[in-house]
Amino acid sequence: MNKKLLFAFLMTGGLLLPQESKAIPGVDVTLGIGYSTVSPSGDISYGGDSVDVESDLGLGDSKKANVYVDVDLPILPHIKLEYFPFRYQGEGTVNKNFQFGNLNVLLNEKVKTDINFDQYDLTVYYGLPVPFLHPKIGLTVKYLDGYVELFRESTSESDRADINLPIPMLYLAASISVPLIPMVSDLIFDVEGKGISYDGNSLVDVKALAKVKILSIPTIAGLYAGLGYKYQRLKIDNLDVDDKDFNSDLKFQGILGEVGIEF
């Protein structure tokens, strides 16, 4: 089964869980849908010198929706599934000669670039019994499915580096809740981070969200809407892609809005 279809099936399964979870004591389900505007910065290389994704490649913002399902099971760890895509396109005039894969790009040449990264996260975690902060600790496996493609306008040549990586990461999170209107609504500050670093490679993924939760709605535990910040740094050192080294030091950061429902 195509991995995107499989992930969609799992997420759809999450949508069906709330109706069933009412009959299972202690099972809670949260479904969240977000929309982000995330800007790229940094540099990449593929078999040659590095190029800047802003000044050389002219990449714009990624504006995409994301979704997650979080299932709280008794005794067992929580299970969280997330899908977060990045889509970047741009046109630029390069300020030096460089090689990208099998392409030899010349000074002042115009190029078009696509950077697409689909991110599928599976997280298992436990909540720790610490009041006020409500910390969480666990493990995430992020599957990074994407590519970087460069197109020379002068010759109509293109080349592409496909990136497909499962990445294990440490997961840490905390949540602070402040009552706004007793028994009606809360103001909640959520922070979660995932990260790993090894042999010159690293991935850091952070989300901070301030949200208002409306309580005491019949048949459900609550609704929420939030606004926050998304930051990610992807550093790849000498990844072998078709017998060429792919390197990146990229940062993605911007505004994230989110709405959700809890059962």
C-alpha cells in the first residue's frame, strides 16, 4: 500500500476512534488540524558547492495544512500520529558557478527549484505526574519523504535528489493551563520538541502554541483554537544520493494556527 494512503487510513481510523472511545473507560482522543506559513533559510548542496535557498534559489514560503491524532490509552503509552508537509518553489539568479547532481550551473544563470518534504511522525510517550507543567517524554520516528529538484531555464535540464529517511528522535513536551472562566474555558500554553544529533547530522523540530479551550460541551471534552510558532532545523552531512553527497543546513520557521476537538 502506498505510504500516503496508509497514513491517511490510520488518520481516518483516528477520526473513528472518538465514537468508540466513549464506550471505553479511560480512552481519550484529540484531533487537531492546522495551517502554517513557514519560511526557509540556509543552504544545500548535491555533489558540489552549497547554494543559498533564499538569495540563489529564491524560495518562497510554504503554506500548507497539517493534521494530527493523539490517543491517550490507560496504562499504555499515548500514541500520536502527525502529518506535516513542506512545499517550496522559487526562481532565482545564481551568484556563482556550482554543480547540482549532473548539472553544471553557471554564474548569473536563472534556475527554478522545488523542495518538497512530507513528514510523517509516529510518537509514543508518557505523561509524567508533575503538577502545573504536565511534562511528557517519549520517542518519535519521523519519516522524511521528499526531494530537491533544480531546473536550468537556459537548457531545460533538471536533476533531482530524492530524500527518504526514517529518523528516530527524542520527544519532550509540557503544557500549562490557566483558567479563563471557571468550568467554561482555559488558556493553555503547549510546547513540544523533538530532536536528534549524530555524526554531523541533526534534526530539531519545535512547536509552541497558545490556545483557548472551551469546556463542558455535551458528548465531548472540549474544543480549542490556538496560534503559535513552528521551527525546524534539518542538517544533513554527506548523505549518499545516487553516488553523490547531499548536504543541507536548512531552517524552517513561521506561524502556525490550529483548531482541535477532544473526546
